[in-house]
Amino acid sequence: MTKARDIMNGGADCVGAQESVLDAARKMKDLGVGALPICGGDHKLHGMLTDRDVVVKVLGAGQDPATCPAGDLAQGEVVTMGVDDDVEGVLSTMTEHRLRRLPVIDGHDLVGMVSQADLARSLPDPKAAELLQALSTD
């Protein structure tokens, strides 16, 4: 059975909770990603920062991204998957929580990310279509 470790992109980079949103946006640009996990000084996952968060919650709200800490945008409990969770569980979690990206952890350590595209490539066509439909509807 295919596991999260088989489809994830390993070595996910974090943005520190005290780093500015501007630094996070630059890191997203340099890495070619649309989201970064927010990690605290305790090296634990505190949230996710997306490119949409930068635009809507910072720029759209008239805040200065150079002075706004990334950690201020971490909201609630972060939804994660274990490295040994099966792909069906990943599908179920992403669909239920309407997530396009899902951090993968091993114990408490962030070890990778599964994106919508990673998951769609690993699923049979009907399941992939189901995921895409669930994530694309309001």
C-alpha cells in the first residue's frame, strides 16, 4: 500500500514564526512554492502560510509585510499526516479539510509536504477527479 512518504516532497523548508511575511514571500519565490509551514523556536509546526494569506491578510489589509511576523498568520491547529499514513487517509484528510497542501510529520518532526498534484498523480483517475472537485468548489 502506498504511504505518504512515497508521494511527498521531502525536506520541507519552514518560515520561522518571528520571520517577516516579506521574508516568507521571498522564500516562497526562491523555492517556487505557494505555501510554507510556520515553525516556532521549539521547532514544532505552528501553522501554514500561503501566498493567498500574504495577499489577502497582509497586503489586502494594508499591513506592512516587512514588519508583520509570519507567526501572526498561524491559525488554529495544523492538520498533518504521518509519514506512514496510507494514501487513502491523505485523500480523506485533504478532502475533508479542503487542503491543497498537507504537511507530513514523523513524530513531531516535519519531513515533507504532499500537494494536491502529488496526491492526484498517485490516485486512480476517479479518485483524483474526486479530490480536485472537492478542492475546487466553494
